Amino acid sequence: MKLFSLAGQNALITGSSQGIGFALARGLAEAGARIILNGRDAAKLAAAAETLRGEGAKVDTLSFDATDHEKVRAAIDAYEADTGPITILVNNAGMQHRTELENFPADAFEQLLQTNVASVFHVGQAVARHMIGRGAGKVINIASVQTALARPGIAPYTATKGAVGNLTKGMATDWAKHGLQCNAIAPGYFDTPLNAALVTDPEFSAWLEKRTPAGRWGNVEELVGACIFLSSAASSFVNGHTLYVDGGITASL
């Protein structure tokens, strides 16, 4: 359908050498976009790009640390000048650290803030400056079910994802007038490398299946439709919204 086509679009996905980021990159490529993979591990990035090219995708790679403001700005500006416009941004880079709050290490807290929140600001600002000049652009931030809910042992992570939800609203408030749509996708519990310890924990998986109305873990491919929608013309009047893709977990007690 033309409304959902991403033909002619260039999509940058941060943290896209594996997990959710890689699945979203693959999905956007299937919808017609040229993909720009990002990560800090050059070998993993190259392998991911080779896989997608083998599937027929148009792929570039852009290696930078999303928490380094100056390097982010330099990389984005160089790509825009030398290769072409970034018309879709998916801020996916993120990390987790699980420890009870009273013993949570201060350095781990700072690292979570930089990786999960500051990176969204750094990359979002660098890309939006170009989008604003063109009067159009799509920014999609990856939030979490923890944008709305908390669980024991991950209070700082919950704080960062709450911040992503509100930063998304702020982006929309400032940038909608320039023709940008800024929204977030909030995944529930998905089988990813970030959740590997939980996936292999029978007690946690049993709890999750009972707690989630859908009764199971999510598969990363089930996030692709939401990302295509928010990246396409179909969402031209959707702004500042957080779309929960969580099997119903935030709808139910």
C-alpha cells in the first residue's frame, strides 16, 4: 500500500547490529527504505550489514557512539553532506542493569542515563536540525513498558524510559510545527539479547505468561508494523504518542 511505503526514504537506526534494532532495520528495508545501521562494534555492524544486503536491502553503516555529542553531530553532518538526507530516525540504542535500588551502583546509573536518555537527545537533535530545514522527518524513540510501569530491581532503567516518553512529547511539541512527527514505540517483554537472563529463567517466564494477556513473550518481528506505521505517511498527524506493543500488559491488572 502506498500509504505505508518507505520507498525513497533513508532510515537511521541506532544500536541496530542485533536485537530489536536489527529487526526494525530489516522491516524498514522490506518496506522500501535504505537502511543506515549504527553501532559501536565495527565487526558486528559489518556482519549485520552483510546479512541485510544478502536479503536485497540497501544498507549503509555509520559507526559512532550515540552518547558522544560531538561525534554524533560530526557523523550525522558528514552523512547528510556526502550521501544524502536522513528522513527517518529510530533511536533504539539502550541498555539494562538489574540491581536492587538501595545497592544500585552510581556509575551504572550514570551509564543508563547516558545510553538510554542522552543518546536520544544527541542523535535526535543532530538529525532533526537537518529535517527541520527540509520541513519533514520522522523520529521514533524506543521507549518501554517501563515507561508506564515499574518492577523490582530496575528503578533507574524505569526512570530512563519514563524520560524517553516525556522527551518524545517534548520533541513533538518543539518540532511538529516544522513538519516532523516524533513518536515512541514502547515494547513489552520481548525475547532479545537484553532480556536473555529473564527468558532463560523459568520462574520469570511463568510469571510473565500469567501477567500478560497474550500469555507469552513477544517476538521482535512483531514491532515492525508499528515502526513502519510511524515511519510512513500513514502517521502524518500522529505526534508525541507512545505506542505500546506489549501483548496487553499495560491494559490489565
